[in-house]
Amino acid sequence: AREEARVRAREGWDPEVYRFRGVVEGVFGGMKTRLGGGYLWERKPWTAMARALLELIAYGLRVLLSLLPPPPGYKAIY
């Protein structure tokens, strides 16, 4: 049974795509660290996709807000 699982795992293996794993993990790891994200285990693919989308939206909002000048009377914290 163990060998069958290894054979099935190799079916979807694409080295051309896998070489970008470090880049993608670095970007999402940085977003997660910056946003103070925790480590939750998603059980279904759609929940993982939803979480990734929400983290991406939150990161985009943070970047957008960092580009705006601070309101009058407040100093920038970045």
C-alpha cells in the first residue's frame, strides 16, 4: 500500500511548477507573519482557498493604507 501511494503521488509531480514553491511559500509566509496569522489546519480545499483569498485581501489593504498619508494630528507608524 505504501508503494502505491508513492506512485500516485508522483503522477501530479511537475518539476517546472515545483521550482516556484520556495517563492510562493516565502510570499505567503511573509504575509502570514506580518498579519499575525496563526496556524489553522484547513480540512477542505475550499476553506484553504477562502483563507488564502482573505489573507491576500488583507495584505492588499494594508499595502494600500500604507501608501496614504496619515490623518491630520497623527504621525506615521511605518
